[in-house]
Amino acid sequence: MDMNRRSFLGKGALFAASALGGCRSLFTGSAADYDESLTVFLSDMHIGSSANAPKHQPLKFGALLAEILRMDPLPRRVVVFGDISYKAGLKGDYVAAFPFFKQLTDAGIQVTLGMGNHDRRPTFLEVWPEYAASSPVPGRIVSVVPLQHADLVLLDSLKSIGGGQSEAARGYGEGELGAEQEEWLADWMAKAKRPFFLASHHPEFEPPGHSITVKGKRIDRFMYQFPHAAGYIHGHNHMWRSDFAYARWWPDGQIPVLGLPSAGYWGDIGYVLFRTSPNGARATLRQTEHFFPRWKGDVTDASAQPLVWRERTRANDGQTCLFTFPRAWPWNEKSRDFSLERY
């Protein structure tokens, strides 16, 4: 997507440039600058433009982007799993977010943005109108992202809700795909020729009983019938998750699920490095902090935070989630023992 439009720069761009201090300054644009197998997953930025938006968030998000931009080689692409906006999809939130993502595209990194429950399509499209034309599902913002050894389908799970654009309409809500997107997805999966991941802002299941469904089935259970379906990835919960959703008693019944941290707002803070190979994929968590907004202390001072938060960060950082192509436990066929040799 082309994000190089000067009309959205200004004070926001100056702030983003300040927050991203220390990044690499020279990019040759050659293939050697980029790792084609590497994608970075970001979610839940919650960037605000109003006076009551949290002041810590742009600083923490900027620090994460600075880390990404110092990678050598750079990731080929960044995928964003929604909740770009602070609360209610105000246009000002997207204007404030634009220069942050522009830092990535200026470095030659491919950026794909998705919808979360705090986003709003009309105001998002005022800043990134190209997504309306590129989505294969009219009225939704859906992207098929080609990875080096697989495809990632970033679905639009933003449920249509009323309430206008005021901050009172915060957008807390369950996710849904809608009939037209479900129909398109079922057809796309049936035609898939290589491994693929389904992804959206919302998890496949939220207590007390809400699920993302396709044709009446929970999405992970619908995925099970397609051998190229490698896993499900989501944001929304602000917490690292490496799990199996739909588990059967035989190896190909495992549907791995990956849950992403927040990129600066609250919860597990960080991003995920997602690397594919001909045999599978490995997701590695880079976690820098863990905190909750109701804490009365200064969230910019990690040393003053509760020890349990710092211990969670230490324990989480570097954790992995594995996926195999085709979907199955990576058995060593000669010994029938569990093996990670494929990685």
C-alpha cells in the first residue's frame, strides 16, 4: 500500500520521528536489506488524538518500531491486527497513526493494516482509501498477504455497531465476519494451493460463548477440513498466547492458535517475529514490558512496577509457537518420535 502522502504529515510526523530516534538511516533498497521469510506482527496500538488519550502509548509504540527498524536485515513485511485507533475510530487517531507506519514503508517494508473493534471503516478509509479497492470483500477490509512459503488471510472481524464517531462509542464488542465474507472465505480456502493462516483481530472463541464462525461452525473447526490450513492468529486480548484450539486425538487435528501482545497500550507489550520455511513457521515473541493501565504508578518507569509484571516479561520474552506444513505434529517418520528436526 502506498502511504507516502504528505497531506497527513505535520506535527504527528515530527512526534513519530522523535519517538523513533536511533533507527537505521540508510536503506539501499536492495534485496539484501530484507529477510523475505520474516514478517512482524503488531496489534492493538490504540493511538489517540484527543486530549484524554494515554500519553505513554505513542512513546512505547515508537520504541517498538525503532527496534524493528534497527533489524538487519529488515523484515520483508509488517502485518497489523487492528485496534489502530484509541477507542472509537476517530479520523484524528488515524492521522496520528499515519506517520508511524510511514516510517516502515519509507524503509521499504510492506505494511498491511487490519480492523479491530475500536476501529471504524469510514474514517480509516479517509486516510488509507486504497484498502477499499484492494479488499476482495466489498464493505470489508480484507487482505490476502503472500508470505514466502504460505499465505496469510487477514480478515475483517469488526462488527458493525451504532453510536457514531464519538468517544462514547468505544467499540467494545464481539467479532463477526458476516455472510458475504464467510462465503468468500470458504471459497478461497477450498481453492488454496499452498499452506495458509487465517487471521483477524478477534480470537476464535471469547467467553462466555461467542465465537468467530464460518457457515455456522467456529472458525477453527471449519478450518479443520482443509489440509493447507496451518493455524489461526489474532489480537484483541493484549496477551501472548500459544495454544491449540481444535484438538483431535490424531496429529492433523491440531489447529495451532497464536495470540498477539499489544504494541504499547496495556498487557503484554511487544511484537511477534513470524518466520516461514518450506516445512512450517515459527512465531517468536519479543516482549519488552507488561503492565495494566489502572495501576496508579508511572507506566513509563518499568523499574517501579510490580515485580510480578517484570517477571512475566522476563518469562515471556523469546517464547515460540510452532506451525507445520502440512498441518500435523512434526513426527520423525522413522522413529515415530516427536521431533523438531523440521525446523
